[in-house]
Amino acid sequence: MGFGIVSYAAYVPRHRLQGKEVASTFGSGGGRGTRALASYDEDSTTLGVAAARPLVEGEDAGPVPATLHFATTTPAYLDKTNASAIHAALDLPGTTFAVDVAGSPRSAMGALRAASAQGGLAVLADLRTGLPGSADEVGSGDAAAAFAFGPDAAAEIVGQASLTAELLDRWRHPGELAATVWEERFGLETYVPLIREVAKAALAQAGVDGPDHVIVSCPHVKAAAAGQRAIGARVAEEPPAVGYAGAADPGVRLAATLDRAAPGET
């Protein structure tokens, strides 16, 4: 089923924002938790470069990737290919096809599926913002992850499935800094059945009854928790002190899980 993951890496900025600091500033909101926060001179492109560089440089570097797909919801530029800047920073040859996959966190899955089909490099990076004191401000995080696909993989893809449904539960108009979010109770009714159905289809294709690790990436906190329970398997631990990282989130979670996974596990 295409190529598997040959190597991977993640990058999380060193700065952290404590929820209690938000609460003390605004007098409400905030609370518990810690999120990763990019420095003043970091954007989604530089985060992506930091994550991808270990995969293409040094003695452990793999083969030259045929493609580079860059997924983000916060591109540094519009009407310009941001992937080409990552391509240049990594000193890849001109024959490596570089393209942006941008707009929503789901772009990450597009980049991963394209890279796995062509033996390429998927770079996922995001900066996440929210209204002052909101759950997005406290519960989101800035991060990046990169995956190189090819033969002789360390992690093989044994099954995959997808479902698509239109749901206006979160949106951000061009030029706006923060998203508008619908009431979570409405999204819950749509997300959970989709999660349950797609998980069942993917496991059936893979011939796996009970996976060893499960990753659920979703900005909808209640839907993510309900989806985990619906799958009924051991869920991977949260990446420490990062927060929901948008397009980078599934990559950061996958990288953290692969760090802990043992040979033969799914």
C-alpha cells in the first residue's frame, strides 16, 4: 500500500504559556494546562524546516525525496509557494516537486497520503491563535512534524479509510486571526459516528481487531474523548505540554507514539 515511514522527526518550540497566566491576565478562562508557543521570529515555514532537517541531513539521511508536501493552516505567504522555501532551506534538488497543501488541519492527511503514495516528504507545521482567554488560545499549540516515506520502512501502512462530511463547526475568514467556533454539542453528534465508522473500516482493511496504539487528532475536545472511547482501544498518551497543533497535530502525536511503539505493534 504505497510506501511506509522511513524516518520522522518533530519540532516543538521551547516557550510555554501557562493556562493560569491567561486566567490571571483576563480574570477568567485559562485554568490548567500548558501550550507550546513559537518565538517572535518563528513561523510555520521555519517550524517545518526545523522538523524536516534531520530527515535529509547527516549520516542517517534517507534517499532524496521525490516530493515535498507542506501542510499548514497558517502559511507565511499567499500567492507564493511556501514549500519552495522549505525545499531551498533543505537544499533539495530542483527535481523534487514541492507544493503547499493548506487551508485546514485536514490538509495534514492530504500531505501524508500524497507523500506515502509517491515516496516523498510530508512536512506539517502550524501556529495556532485564539481569541484572548478562549479555549483555542489556551488549548492550542505551535509545533511541526515531518515524515519521510520510502521502501524498507520502519513503519508500514497496513490499512486506511476516510469519510468526508460537510460540517460548519469551525471557520476563519481570510484575514482573520482567530477562528469562530460553533457550540461543541452540535459537532459531537456528527463527529463521533464518523470516527466510529471510519475506524471500523480501517481496522477491517488492515485485518486488525485491537490496535496497540490509537491516535485521535481533533480540535473538538469532547468529540476526541468520545471518539477514543468509541474505538475501545488503548489511546496514546498526550504529547507533553504542546496543545492541539492544527495541521501539525496528527504528526506530533504520531511521532510521539512511534517513539514508544515496539516492533510488531499496530
